Amino acid sequence: MASDAGSTIPLHARNLTVSFADRAALRSISFQLQSGTLTGIIGPNGAGKSTLLRALLGLLPLDAGNVKAFGLPVAKNRQRIAYVPQKQTVDWDFPVTVLDVVLMGRYGRSNSRLWRLLRRPGETDRLAAEQALAQLGMSDFKDRHIRQLSGGQQQRVFLARALCQEADILLLDEPLTGVDVATEEIIFSLIDKLTAAGKTLLLVSHDLSILDRLHQVMLLNRRIIAIGPPEQAATKNNLRQTYGGRLALLDQAEAALTKMK
């Protein structure tokens, strides 16, 4: 039997359209992501960036279009996708420790029948969680309540949860917001390791200064204005269409692209 060529494409969206109260939030979004790449979704507030991630995950009803992960509908390949939500969408008062949060990344992928039935981690799961925390410099915090951490530390914990899942695709919603410089460097160091290992990452950000860190950028404002290597897609004309001519942002993008030369 011939294999489906699309099965080699980690993430493929076709004509994705989402509406809220008869107002289009996303219009005919089509793109595909390759293995070992970091793609940034860049756009203004209200552009549909977070909505796009949720639509890709199957968390929102679609007016039209479809999404496939490695050639299958996302619902059939969900365990291969990890999601890091925005910090403000998380209930930080939920009574769990840092290690508990990271172990949640193991649920759904373990072969242990006990884990599936009772959600109790085994030794392999615990080891994977502790290794993920170590990679993000959070081992010393594993027994703390999640709300006792700073914003940057909380973000590291949720990245550790995604890492612990051992997914092939990672969707990161504003992982750099509110973090300090040290945490930002740790995050990008982890991203470099993941892409080098063939993982596919999609990262939402407001920050145009990260353009030089990306393999590909998607300029989004309810529709895709442009997508491609930053030096090709992030032109002044495309950025004006995306942001409406906000000159300070254009200067920020130009400075980032200059670093790539």
C-alpha cells in the first residue's frame, strides 16, 4: 500500500475558518510546518493568534477547513502535540506542586494500565518529569506549590510539562511574556535543542525583536498576511498590513532582521 505523502508533514492546516458571534476570527488559514523548525505567529492584539492555536488543537468549532498532524486528523494524533497556554488562562490556586504539574504531561502516553485508570505516575514517568525540570533549571522547586513561583518560573514549569510529554509538535502561546532575560535565554536554548532533535514548534509572540530567532514567521491579522523566512516575509509592506503602519514596531522588526545579516 502506498504511504500518504502528507503523513510526513507534522502539521497541515487547510482553509481554517473560525467565527465568534457571526464575526470572523480567522479567515481561510492554510499552511504547513516542517520538522525541526520554529515558526513564530506574529500580529497585533485581536489578530487571532491564540484562537489559531486552539483551533489547531481542536478546541474550537471550525466553520470550514481541517487540520492534520502527520497525515491524520488532530483528534487521532493528539498525543503527539503539546500545548503551553498563556499564563493568565491557568488557575494558579489549584492545589498542585510543581512536580504534579509536570507529571500531567505524561497522562495519555503511558503504557501503564494503572496510570490510565487512576492517573498515578510510575517510576519512568517520575524520572521523565524530573529530567524535564532539570533541563529548565527548576529541579529545586519540584515540591513547591505552583502559585509560589514567579511568572517566569511558572512558565518554565509549563514548558517542562510539554517537554515531559515527549510530543513531536509543541504549540507555545506567549511563552516569553513576563519572563526575565535569563528565562528567555533558557527557553530559546531549549527550543534550539528541540528543533535540532526534529521537533516542530509554533510560538505566539507580540515581540518582533525575536524575528532573528525564527526559521519561519507567520504574520497574522485574522488572515495570513505573509508566511516564510523572516527576511522574506517580514517586509515593511507586509508589516504595515499586519500592524496598520505602527512605525515603532517596524523599527523593532528592522533591528531584528539586521542581526540576521
